[in-house]
Amino acid sequence: MLSTTPHLRTLLRTSILTARYSSIMPAKKRKESEAFSSEGSRQHGASSQLTSRSLPDLRQPHPNAQQTEDFGIVLRDFYPPEISNARCHAYNEGVLERPIEALQRAYKETAEQCQDIQPGKAVVHWFKQDLRLQDNRSLHRAYSFARYHNIPLICLYIFSPEDLTAHLCSPPRVDLILRTLVTLKSELSRKDIPLYMESIERRKGIPSRIVELCKTWGANHLFANIEYEVDELRREAKLTRLCATQGIRFDTEDDTCVVAPGELTTQQGKQYAVYSPWYRSWVAYLKQHPENLELVDAPAVNAGNARKHFKNLFDSAVPIAPNQMKLSEAEQERFKKMYPEGEQEAARRLREFLSKKGKQYHAKRDFMSSQFTSVLSPYFSCGALSARTAVRMARDANGNELAGKSPGYSTWISEVAWRDFYKHVLTHWPYIW
């Protein structure tokens, strides 16, 4: 079953509208000097002239911040208190830089520094939530670059228990990730591609450790797919700049979403806050840009004799779950039967769903007596299956149509599209959780 439910969507719509309008409704009377800068003035640098007198203290938490801590929504070991409406307003008005904007600025400001970086002794692809070989854009690009220059491709996975705790990852999810890594390592090894895995307790140390590994391997090019969550965007902005200072070029791909955040706007050029008009725009965009649904191949055999030059990397062990995230033996067996690991299993489930259940999905998805959902959410979550592959195959099953024709297929496509919508919303309004 997809992780999006009608109840959750209602909560999301409410949170979007509440957060948006509670943070941007102006006071009935306010002095011009107390107003936030407009989008236009921000682009002309006016926001840099704002002083503490013209702004409220944006560091002050929300008046009810303690509630989010009491209910375990905000973990103070990792995050500051819930932000105030004034701080939300500052994001909306461009006074505060969105994380995606910080990453884009890092790209721009390091572009000249990185444009002449030459290929080194290897190329690195950093796996994150994209644990698959098929239809993985960053992996495909990294492999193509390595093969063109006849140097080995090295794959990397960083396991951070602190990151998992901060993001409230459940033990079953961690278990599926680790089992998927076992399968992924084996599949890559058959292609002479090493998968090096390492546990890093402190997540703030991830960027510097990745740079250190690239330097050790003589890799001047690092590839990865973008993650659109707040922490991850800020981490990637930091990594982009750090790589540039060390003579390493960090290239990213839009892979997680079928349509990348920022591509869809209202007629007024604003981010959609409501799903239905956003979805119509999403469908129209894909009809105009069919290349977004083109799938890329898995890598073939590695170039550059990786087993000779990086023999020890093939012996890298799969990380072990921290004690607080371990399943009992009985639980491990149960979840392994429920959700077998690997992209092959994800692909099998997708094919079976589309061939046997897809046409009736709209009519039977809510009945508990029969299983008519796809049961693919865990595979989307760890990246064993791309949303692009799912939408492409469902569209093909629906007579090359994203909407209309078979209500079962078109309804399921619209369910998968919710995953894009969440990312679009979070990227534009980073204070929504």
C-alpha cells in the first residue's frame, strides 16, 4: 500500500494552508519599516539591508513549541524548537534562504572553480535513498562518465545511525535497507563494481568523510541523486562547497521525483498549495515533456580493472543496525517474508499489480477483505523502485495515458504522484513537516 492515505492527505492540506496563511497574513496595521521585503526587492538585494529593528527576532520559537517536543514530533537532540510564524513568513518573503536555494547558490558559486577538473583515478556514485541499478540517473551518469574515461566506478553508501534516529526511521525500515544493501552489493560485484559501506555516527561528519574517501581513491568526480528534505539539501550545499575546495566536482541528478520541484507553478508563478490543480499541471507537464518518463539502463561491466586497483573495497561489510533499531529474530523473519529485499522483488510486485489488480484499483483499494493495493511503499522509500518507473509502466498499461481511460490505472498514477507533491511542498515551504 502506498504510504499516502486519505486521512494523511487531509492533514497535509490542512497543515499547508494553516502554516502558509498563519505565517503570511499581515497585521491590520503595521509600519512600513516593520514589513518584510517583497520577492522583487529580495531579488535586487534589498533583504541584505534588513536590520534587527525591521524584523522580529526570528530565533524565537513558536509559542506552543513545547507541545511538539512533548509529543516527540521535534527531537531537541537534533533540532531547534518549532519555528515561529514570523520565521515562516521570512521564508515566504525571501528574507531567509530556502535550503534548495542555498544548494542552487552553492552550484552557481562553485561552477567556475569546478569546470576544469580533470578525471582522476576513479569515479564515485553515492547511494542514498536510491538502492537500485535500474533507472538510477546519477548511477547511470557516473557509470557513463567512468566508462568514457576508462576508469573504475566506485559506489559508496554511508550508514548514519544518528541520521536514522533524527528522522524517526523504524526498525523494519532499517532492516529492509540493510537487506537491500546485501543484494545491491552482490549485483554490483557481478559487474566488477565495488560497493563500499561505512557507518558514521555523527551525521555532521558525512560531507568531510566523503571528501576524504574521494581523495583516498583519487576520485575527482562525485555523483549523487538529490534528496529534497531540509537536512539533506543543507548537507549537499555544504558538500558542494567542500568538494570544490578539494578539487572534486560534485554533480547531482533530479531522480527522486517524476517532475522536479520548482517546475510546476500556478499562473501567478507561485507554488501550488492544493493537490488537484497541482496534479492537473503535473499530468500536462509530462505530456509536454515525455523525456521525464524515459528510463535509463543499469550499468554494465565496470571499466578500468577495479578488482586490481580497489580490491579491498569489494570486501566491505554491510553495516549493522544499532541496538535501538534491531529487530528480534522472529521479527526479522516476519518482515523478510512480508517485504523481500531488492529491486527484483520490487519490479515483480509492480508487474503483478499492474497485470492483476491495476484495472480494479479504484474500486477495491479500500476493502480490507482483499489486497488490491500495490504494497510498494517500502520499495519506493528505500529506492529499490523509482517513481518514474512505476508511473511509466502504469501509463503504458493504461494505453499510454496518465489520466482517463482506465480509472484503476489513472487513480493509481495519481496516488504515486502524491509523492512528488509532498517533495514540491517541502522544497518550497521548508517549515512544513
